[in-house]
Amino acid sequence: MGKQGTPVAAAVYCRISLDRSGEGLGVARQEELCRKRATELGWLVAEVYVDGSVSAYSGKPRPHFERMLADLEAGHRDGVVVVDTDRLTRRMSELETFVDLADRHGVALATVSGETDLSTTDGRFYARIMGVVARQESEKKAERVARESEQAARRGVPRGSRRPFGWEDDKTTIRPEEAVLIREAAQRVLAGETVPSVARDWNARGIPTAQNAKYGWSAATLAGVLRNPRLAGLRAYKGDIVAEGLWEPILDRGVWEMLAAKIRRVARVGQPSPHLLTSILRCGRCGGPLWTSWRPGTGDTRVARYACIKRPGGPGCGSLTVTARPVEDIIRDAVITAVTGPALADAVAARSGRDTEAAEAARELADAEARREEAADMFASGEIDRREWSTIRERTDKRINDATRSLNRQSGPLIGLPTNETELRQTWDTQTIEWQRALITAVTDTITIKPAQGAYNTFNPERIHITWRA
Ligand SMILES: [Zn+2]
């Protein structure tokens, strides 16, 4: 066809729009509109080119658009019909390519809204302007949305459409019964209980999530709630804390920082052992940890015991065992008596004044962990070599260990414990093994089981030697 001719082998180009501003027209509807427009103009359609969900801005390859350009270049197609110029391209560089191609080959362009003849100066100008306007509008909109959400964050305005657990629908007023649960979970996790264990307990107690799901507490869901800076009344934006929120906080900032640090730390360590004293007890022969093992009891039963186990490359002489039950009972009683006794009570009282110190340790821990991760990334991407990586790792690991030890000294199961022996005994019975283990390790330095003397049948309590933390 000539420049003034009517296309006899026009291309219809359709693209599913991902851009928010798009009309969301389906491909079938786009094709229908384009064919109708071609018929009105008296053009003959030779082929329909369809690209899937690719934004015309993204610059990602659009195979059928490319194929159409090749066909136009080769002279196989002499016109293009699209719903609007946005559909064709929203990138200036692509529009230039297209205009240039249309110029050289006399390609006609028609839009459903009205013809844009790229063979005329006016038509090209119009197409360019349309492209520029569409692009600017889309960019401006994206900028405005980002700016507005950042400004809202800096003013401490709550985000999201869903009700956060612990607050009412206004995301500002505390829902007391949920706030109590959050404080309870925080205390338990700081005391050494695992997040999955608390989540299981919440499901067992029938506590619904904020979205009212029963049995909806997974470890990840609960960890998400507890790690959220919102608990401490802090507003985060893109991972950084940018303001104090306009809502009432549920936890002190120091407590929340300890909690978040602890959850991050625990996420890296495996599941705790299921028995009360596994790896807490020490072997009186070699000093190695005692592990759970079993010996056959009467009939089909088996009896739990703790044993020193010989392992290649690990500590353990393999020649000491003790029956679990009497040891567990004695340790429990000793710990309860000690915690409610005057000496430890003083230590507990002294500890509660150390919130700031603990928060500092939590920050130091978070910082060291961040540095370690950063260095790991640098090593992975080849920015630093293995030697540099291991130097940094050694240094950060030492900082992480120091901060962890300090945190464990400052925080823990001693906060908010009953000081009355009967009450503490009741608390102990309702708590999980993780909590009990955490309490034991908080108040004792070592628990050593001495080798048995004489008969094995009766357990001699004097085999247990406890050193207490003051
Ligand atoms: Zn041993």
C-alpha cells in the first residue's frame, strides 16, 4: 500500500495491562474493539499479536510486540490497530523506534479512540505526547503514592487494612484481652519458651487470631505479631523505625527489643530437646552433657534416663547414667525453693532494674547479627575473600555470644515470677517444658550427676550437685 493507501495486512496488537491505570480490558475484548475499528476504517486485519501480563513500562521483553515490529520492518504488515497508544508502548525509546519504523515504511496506526496517523507530523507529535503524558501520569502516581505512604509513616499513622492483634478496628485503641495475651507471650518467650510452643498453647486454648481464625496460630503468625515494632508503639517504614505510632503501645520498648532479638536468635537454632534436663545435666566423670536415653522396664514399659553418650568428635565418656524421674523431681523442688528463698528473691529484684542494660545488649546483638549477615552477603557475592570473611565472622560471633550471654543474664523467666512457693509450684505445673528448662538454667550454673556408688537400685540424692547463680 502507499502512504495514502488503506492497510490490507494490518496488525492488531493486544496486551494485558498490569498498570493500575489500565482499563483492565481482557484480550478478547481488546481484539473485538480493534477488529471493529479496522472494519470502520476499511482496513484488513492479517494477524492479531498478543502479549501476556507484561507492563509496557517494565522494559521486559514482549515477544509478540517484537515479532510485530519485525513483520512491519519486513513489509509483511502495513498497519497497526490498538485500543490506545498506551497499549503499544509507554516507553519513550520504544515509541521513537516505532515512529521511526512507521515513518520509513508508511505504516498506519489506528486507535479505537481515534486514528493516530504516524505518517503525518501531527500524528507523530500526538503519539509522542500521548506516550509522554501516559508515562508521566503513571510515574507521578507511583511517586505520589510512595510519598504519601512515607509521610503517613513519619506522622505515625497506622498502616494496613487489617486489624492488628492487640488493637481494635481503629488500629489505635488497645483490646485489653489481647494485650494481656501479647504480654504473656512476650514473657514466656523471653523466659526461654519457643514461639511454636506458645502458638500451640494458644491454639489449644482456642484463642482466635485478629482475623478470627481458630487454630490459626502458626509459629510464623505469632512471631510476626511479636516481632512487630507496633507492639512498642513504633511505626516502621520499609523496615526502618521512622516515628512513634499514634496508637497505645502494649510493650515497653526495651522489652520489645529484647523480644525481637530473641526471636531472631532462636529462629536460627533448632528445636529444643523434649526432656526436662537433657543437656542441662553434666556427667560427673567427664563433664560432658547428659542426653535422654531409655532402659527396658518391667513388661513392655521403658524407663527414661539420662546418659553420658560417647560420640565421635564430641565430649562424653559414655559411662554414666541416671534414672530420670527422681532427678527431675529433686531439681524441680530445689529450683522452686531456691527461687522463692530470700537470696534469689533479692537477685530477682535487682534484675528488674536492669531493663536499659538489657535493651543495650539487645541492640548490640541486633547490630552484630546485621554485620555478620552483611559480611556473609559480601562473601557470597565475591566482594570479600574467604580470609576476610572468616576474620569478620570470628569477630561478630564473639560479639553475638557476649550479647546473648548478657541478654540471658538480664532477661528471662525470673521476671514476674510468683514469690510464694505454693503459687510458683502451681505455675510450674501449668508451664511447658521449655519454660521449666529456662527457669532451671536461669538460676543454676551447673547440675552435675556424680557416679553411682554401690547398689544401682536405690537412687541416692547426694549424686546431684547443684551450683547456683547468685
Ligand atoms: Zn561422661
